Amino acid sequence: MNLRKLYVIIGSVFLAGLLILVALTSWYTVDESEQAVIITFGKVEEGISEPGLNFKMPWPIQDVKKLSKETFSLEFGYEQKDGEIKGFPAETKMITGDENIVLADLVVQWRITNPEKYLFNAAYPEEILYDATSASLRSIIGSSRIDDALTSGKAEIEGEVHELLTDLIEEYDIGISILAVKLQDVELPNEDVRKAFTDVTDARETMNTKRNEADKYRNQKINEAEGERDALISRAEGDKEARIQRAIGDVAVFNALHNEYAGNPEITRQRLVIETLEQVLPNSEIYIMNDDGNTLKYFPIRPLESGQPKPNAEGSEG
């Protein structure tokens, strides 16, 4: 009887434990920053990406693996911890395409996009990512010039490393996507060499500045010369047009005189003579001589015009 009670107690405890196990392992929650996969007897059944409370078969029939949706950072060549940065020169030392040694480190932004492949296609996917990053960076630096690696070619190197690293990760098929690649530092290993290169870079920048200033001065002088040329051409065209118009006016005057002369040649001839004398001797009095030698005063028009008293008409014929 005591043995039966013992069996009942053991069975009750086992059943209670089983119920507790079922209750605890049949429900799970997925946070907004998480993604999950359901595994049935070691086989992946489905992926869960929507947040909330979910139900599954109790363990050991089904199990759930949760992975983060966040963006991870892989630091290659250095480690930042508690505000301090520790470098690894042995990992970052590499040779450029023109056979110079540089130290290059970078950071890779990546994310888990396929939990099943991330969990089961490779035992250590992050190590594969690190090795692929090292291979990609060394390959691109090895085909680049030192000037490009240290100065203006960093953006192009980053783009090429990103492209090559993405191709490698896709080939490895480990459920990772590369979001961005950013070069942190690219520098020379020796302080003296670094200073010499800096001096060369400064001299090159000074040369470019002087060249730009010279081009600016040349363009300014060219614009001024072109402006003066255009002004001279404009004035010459204006003078030409003015002379043409004066010539047209002279022709019109000549034609008018010719028409008058054709109608009254003697009167026109005398008028022209008088007008010419007035132009040649503008302030002189004009006297008219008879053929017999007697002098007759010209009718005093100017005194009358100016309001002066009329002189005596001595010597005039009555």
C-alpha cells in the first residue's frame, strides 16, 4: 500500500513537472528588435520576424532561437572599449600597388538577414566575416596607389572594398548582409616617412592653389581683353554708321543744290559764293564793288539785327 502511494506521488510529481515544462516551453515572445526561427527536431521550420507572443510545440519537440535585428559593427584593425582605442598594427599592415607599406583599419556595418543560414551554414559566421573583410581590404589596397590611399582616393577604396566584401559574403551564404564600409585611418608606419609624405602633400596642395590662382588671373585678363576688343569693335561700327549717315546727308544736300543750280544757275552760284564768304569770314563786313570802281556799302543787315544804330549811308548812290 505504501508502495502504491509512492508510485502515485512520483507519477503526480512527474505529471506536474511535465505540465510545467509544457507551459514554460510552449509560449515565447519576440521583441521588436528580434527575429526568431522555430526548430523542430533539429530542422528549421519557419522564421518569425513579427513581434509579439507566439505558441510552439513544447521542448524537446520544438525549440526557438532568437537573433537580433540590430546593425552590428565589425572593427577591423582596432578595438574600442570603455572609451579607449587599442590598435593591432600587425593586422592592419599591408602593401599598396606601388609597393609602399601602410596601416589601414576600417569598420563594417552588417546585419543578420537570414537567421537559418546564419545559424546552420557556418559554425562561426563572424570569424568568416572578419577574414573576408581582411581579404577584401588587402586586395583593394594592393591594387591602389599610396597617394589615393592616403588622400583623395579613400571614398573610391571604400566603395571597392564594399563591393568585393559583399560578393564574398554572398558566395559564403552565411545569412549576413553588408550595409556599409568606412575607412577609419590609413597612415604610414614610420613617423619620418609620414612627415615627409605630409610635406609632399602640402607642397602639392600649394602647387594646386597657385595653379588655380594663375588660371583665375589668366581668365580675368582674357575677359578684360575680350571686353576691350568688343568695345573697340562697337565704337568702330558706330563710327562707320555715323560716317555713312553723314555721307548720305551730304549726298542729299548736294542733290538739292544741284537741282537748284539746274533751275537757276546764276542765282545759285552767287548764293553759294556769299555763303562761302560768310563761312570763311564770319565776323567781316561785306562790300560790293561796281565794275566802274565805285564802292557801294552793303545794306547794313548785321547792325539792324543786333539793335545798333544804323550808320550814315555815305558814299551811296541816290
